[in-house]
Amino acid sequence: MLRQAMLPCCFQNPLRRRSPASWVLLGLALSRFASTFVSTVAPVQRAKWPWHEAESKVRLLSSVQTLQSNVRTLSQASLQFQTSELFKAALLAAASDLEGATLDPLVTTADPRFGDYQCNNAMSLFKQSKQQGGKDGWKSPRDVGQAIKDALPAEAAELFEEVNVAPQGFITIKLKTSWMQEQMGDLFEHELQLRSSSPQRIVIDYSSPNIAKEMHVGHLRSTILGDTVANLFSYLGHDVVRLNHVGDWGTQFGMLLEYMRRKDALDGEASMVSDLQQFYRSAKQAFDEDEDFRKSAQTNVVELQGGSEWARTAWNRICEASRKEFDLVYQRLNIEGLQERGESFYNEMLPDVVEDLQRKNLVTESDGALCVFTNVSETPLIIQKADGGFGYDSTDCAAVRHRVQDEKAQRVIYVIDNGQELHMRMVFSAAEKAGWLGEGQKRLDFMGFGLVQGQDGKKFKTRSGDVVRLRDLLDEAASRSEAELRKRAEAAQRDIDTQKEEQLKKDAESIGVAAVKYFDLRQNRNSDYRFSYDQMLDPKGNTAVYVLYAYARIAGVLRRAEHDVSSLSSSDLVLTEPSERALALRLMRLPEVLTQLEDDLLPSRLIDHIYGLATDFTTFYTECFVIGSEQEKSRLVLLEVVRRQLAQCL
């Protein structure tokens, strides 16, 4: 499932004995493991799996079921789903005679002091009962909770060790430790492969830099968030199409072509790679100040759109130069499988899109422009300008139609900054009114995100006021990581020869990129956040470095142990200490985390799970001896499952 290249050679088999030299830079460096850190999981080839919809009857995971297959849908593997199914049966038995009652189980994770999960239906059912004159025996929310508890099906005894009802009616349950041991043993014997309960063809639109401009910090979030979600959805068995909607069309290219023609710079690719950004700025200034230049630029746009040979040749050269620059950044971020499909791709489709909308009586003419009014804003989409030209509104409408009709996408996810939300909601509304989405068969998601800010709370810029280039940001992260690695090597009085020097630089790059990606993903994507190199490289906080430390420590324990993990079995596992049980429970909650992420597109949920797993391991490691203890075999089995899940999530 994961590419072995994700782990450095010394970590691909953590049980192999190693010389001390291979651990010189262990403190922060996990080499290629860090380089793909939190690209979540590697894209996998779509396979045909025996998909099954969850049955309405109560279904419990058993060790027998899992031994037969290591492929589980999210609902089959989710503790929360299984608990909800049991309470659904109880609610139907206890309150089905209550008119208009909401019987969907409200099951959440509980305060660890009181239990593992909690059912919160009793209070609302009590209120509904009072409105209908009351129900025999239901004198308080606690009575309702007790009735629900008493109505739990017999299968609940296989899963629940304790079921308690609070005075407010909240029902808390504690899972059976013996049942948890079976499930953990199952994860040890057969590494779980999770699959979506409803696999789909999904188009994800992300990154989207502009041709002739360098990628900057503004592209960081779209690229990282989009790629993480794409990797996760691929792992879950969805058929994912990754699209890069680059800005490669429009008035700006007329300006750029005119400026470069006047500077005799249309030929010579090498100079364009280094000078495109400056050319663009100068062209914009000339366009704003010189009427003759502006008219020539507008003529160039017409020639470009009309297929003029000179304009298309020069435009292609500009695009190719930009692609090479983009690819350098994508390689550093480990972005793979991203197909370029820019604005120009949809150019030939625009007249047909306008005709389609006109046939459906959705077009209104206003001052010569063709407009579509939506349910989102009083301002319309302009699908064709008064001069006959097309803009972003028409291109984005064409893109939606192509993705759902030609690409056959069942879900399209746009990873775009929050400033574009109103525009995209208008496009979504137009697509719905046009009937392109069918009768609720297609889903369009706006996966917005906030700004990356400097420490002053303003847009992250250089001292000169320019936007921070993405490659400069990555260079700085790698440089700071290298300085930390050198400091640690010196503290350990280790000599760094030529070979180690080369590896140190690779490790610094890996850790720097890993830290940037993790720090971005840990933020709630809907919020702005302040970028800080110091915070992202802190070995004690919620950072990539902290999680990598945890992984390294686990690998070290497995390496030093007297017992080889491969010689152990699930029967060796016994959960006796609270920290062991807490660690096992965290491991078993991954499916419900991914279920939520699959719906609400918040990658920070996965980071919270990873960090929680690392901190739970640290607590366990502090409280429980492993090597040399009577429980060594059992705890090695548990640690191996933790190691696998960390690698899987990363």
C-alpha cells in the first residue's frame, strides 16, 4: 500500500540489527520517510474490490471476519459506526411509538474519564415525549436513557463492558478490553486496508499557479491540501483525477507577448525562465500607462485565441518555461499525478456552453453582455462579454460541465482560497440550474482555505514587500533543518565525512519540507494562520519533528528487543495498563477519523489523529517498560501496530 521509498533504508525493516553509525543523524533525520511526510498515503492503482453497502441490521466486527479479509470499508471498521448501529436498534425498540421522534443515534466520543463513546438522544426524546403528554416510565431524561440502555440488543454484550446512564440522560459506554485485544491482534496479524463505503470518480482541482509567474506562498495551501486529500481518496479506493487549473489564458498574455516582442525576447527559452516574472511586471505597467501598448496587447489576445501561429508558438514557449519551474517545486513537495488542464483547455467549449445555457432560458442580456443570475448573489455571472470575449465566469462554467459530463465525475472538489468562495458558489448554482448535476447525483465541493500570514498577522511577504516565493520558503526551511542537524552532530561529537555530508543535506531537505507540509495541514483549513519556522521545527510541539521522533523511538525499541516481532503472534497481546488501552483505542479510531475527513475535507483531523497517536505512545512509553519486562512480547506487538499506522498515515 505504501511505497517502500517513503522510508529510508534503515527504516524499511525496523527489526534489522544495525550498526551505531546508521543512527548518527537519527534525532531529526528520517530521510525519504520525511520527504513524503503527510502526503498521507501514496496513490494506488484503482482495484476492483468486493464492495458491500452496510446492512441495516447490527453487524459487529469479529476476529473471524477480519482474518478472512484484510480489506474493510470505513463503516465496517469504524467503532463509532458499530456503536451507532447498536443504539439505532435500541432507539427503535424504545421509542418507535413516539410520534415524529428523531431516532437517528447521536453517538460521539466520550470524555475519557467516563467512557469511550456517548449516546446523546435521551434529552431530546424526553422533550418530545412531554410535548405529546408523556410516556409511561419516562419521568426524567435519565429514565429515557435507562430505557434506551435496556433496549440494547444482545449483541451489545459482545462489544460493551460497561453502559452507564447519567442524570441528564447521557449514556456512556466502555468497550470490552478483551474485544479490543482481539481487534488489535487482528491488526497485528493482518494489516488493515481501509476502503470507502461508496467509491466514486472524483475530480480534485488544486494548486493552479499562473503561467509566467513564479509559485509563491499563496500556492502552498492549495497544493498541499489538495494533494493530501487526493492521496487519501486514492487510498480509500476512489477513482481520483487530479487537475491543475493553471492560469494560461487571457489578457495578461496579450500584454506579455507585446512586451516581449518589443524587447526581442520571444526567442531564447533560457532567458525566459529567469526573466518571465520581470517581463510580466513591466508589461503590466506598460499596459496601464501606454494606450498604444494596450491596444496592441488586446490585438494579441484576439490573435492568440484565433490560433495565430506566431502568438501560439510564443505562448507555448512561455507555458513550457513556466512548467519547468513548477515541476521543480512539485518535485520537492513530492506532488505526483497532477494533470495540467488550464483555462485554455476549455476555450473551444465556451460558445457551446453559452448556447446550452441559452437553450435552457438561463441567459439574460445586460448592456450587450450575456449574464446568468444565480441563487447566490444579485451580481450575475458574465458568460460572454459585450465585445464577444470570454472571461473566468465562462471558463469556470465550462470546466464544471466538462468534469461532470465528459469526465463522468460524481464529485468535484475545488481547493481554492476563501476569497473565491462567492464566485465558485455562483458557478455551482449555475451548474445546478442548468441541470448538469442531475437530480442530486453529482456533488460539487468548495474546499476553501485561509491565508498564510507573517508573524505580524498580515499577508506573508518579504522585507521588501514582495510575495514570498515558494521555493525560497522551502529553501529556508531546509537551511534551518540543516543547522539543527549539524548542531546535534557536533553535540554527539560525530565527524561528518563526505558521505555523511551528502546524507545530512538530503535529510535537511526532507525534514524541512516535511515540517512545512505538516505545519500547514495541522491548521484548520478555513482559518488564516501565522507562518513560523521556529514553531514548525519545534521537537516538543505538534510538529513533524515530534512525530518523527516518536516513530524513531518505536523503531529503536523494536530493533533492540530480544524478541523479533516477526516471531510473535496476536495471542501474545494482553492489554493490562490504562496507557496500553488508550493507545489501542486511538489506533482503532482511525476509520472514523477518515470517515469524517472524507465528508468535510478537513485534513487537520488526520493530523490530530497522528499527533494524538504520538502523544499516547509517549505516555505509554513513559509508564510501561517494554524491553526486559514480563509483558515485553505483548508490548512489542502493540508497538508494531502503532509503527505501521504511523507509517500508513504519513
